Amino acid sequence: MLGVQRLAEGLVAGALPAVTYLIIGGMHVGVAGALALADALDRGALPRLKHLGLVNGTIGDVGLAALAPALRRRPALEGLYLFG
């Protein structure tokens, strides 16, 4: 259950600069993972991210509220896909 959280915590400024489309599917993200992903984005990871998909990640309202400010600060972000 900590996979997404650990991945996001390891992303530093400028990490994965060529990634524009990220889908995380079939993995529990949860609130902790959403917070870690928000922190990674705020640190400058995934600088060219245009599309983010969280499929069956069960982030819930709290996770989305934690992630939303970091996503708003991403002018290149064109699409957010939330399922399940």
C-alpha cells in the first residue's frame, strides 16, 4: 500500500523531466500517497506533466483536496482523470 507514497517521496526537483502523461492504476494511492505526490509536484518533479490519471487509487475527498493546490500550480496540466 505504500508503493505510490514511496515513489513520490523519491521524486526530487526535475525528476522525470520527459514524462508528460502519468497513469497510476490498480494501486492504492490513498491520502498518504496523494500528499506525497502533491509534495513531489511542489518540489518540481514531473515538470512537463500534462495528464495525470489515478485509476482505482481511492484517494477520496481528503486526498483530492491535498493534491488540488499542487495541480493548480501546474500550468501545463491539461487533464486530470480520476476513476474509482
